Amino acid sequence: MHHTVDMTNQEWVREHTNGASLRALGERLNLNHVTVSRRIIEGDANTCIALARAYGQDPVEWLAGWGILTADEVAAGTVAEALRSATDLQLAEQLVARIKAGDASPIVNDPIDNVVRLGRPQVSDVPDMLRGAANMSDEKGAPDTTSEAEASQVDPNEDGFDPA
């Protein structure tokens, strides 16, 4: 539940703590009830987080509930965490689902001949979050130091790769 214009922080806390008194809140935080009240009214982020934790609830939801974080900020954090925790298979399945639904970017849907004809994308064309992939590393984590001249001399059938 997110903070509404007509809901104060005090009302939000009351709703998410089953109506706990200020004294009960203060006991959970090891603070005087007057201090807890003042911090709730002021919208103190640390108090917001401490209360969420004290009641076993999501601090991010509380920060959004108090209006400290916007819905966009919450969503961005959720997406980033989901991407970090997703397996390679989950990411690939999502990409396939987007392609099937027609939601993938045009370059993903173009035949490979069209992509090759367009030429190699410039670094400036790559979104910031993907630039790290341009510096690929080997399985041991060492950077790929192969020059473009060396790469053009690599036999694709060397490792048993058969494109047919």
C-alpha cells in the first residue's frame, strides 16, 4: 500500500502496525515515544526503516508508503534486483517470450543478414548498462585481449563448431 495524499505517516504507521501505540513503537525502537512521534511526523527515513524492520515488513514498501521513495524508484530497484537474481535460462526465456510477442527491439527481430549489413554497432550505440559486456572475459575472468586482426584469423571450426 502506498501513501495517499490524505493519509499521514501516523495513519500509515497505525495501519501497518495493527494500531500500535507510540509507546509500543518506542519500545520496539528503544526510543522515547515523543521522539518516535516527532520522527514519524517529520518523515524521518531512518525511523521509517527501523519501524518496518521492527514489524518484519519490507523497508522499501514503508519508504514508498511514507512518500520518501517514488513508485518509479521502487520499480527500478525491483527490476534491477530481479535481473541480478535471474538465471541465464530465465533471462533467455524472457527474451524469447518478448520476441514471440513482438515486444523485442527491432534489431533482435531482424534477419541476421540485415544486422550484418548494418555493420558492427558503435560503442556509443550500446546502452550504458550493456557496455560492460563489450569487455568480455574468458571463463577464468581474464579479459579478452584478442585484437580484431587476431579475431579475424580464428577458424570457427577449430573447436568442432560446425555451422551447417
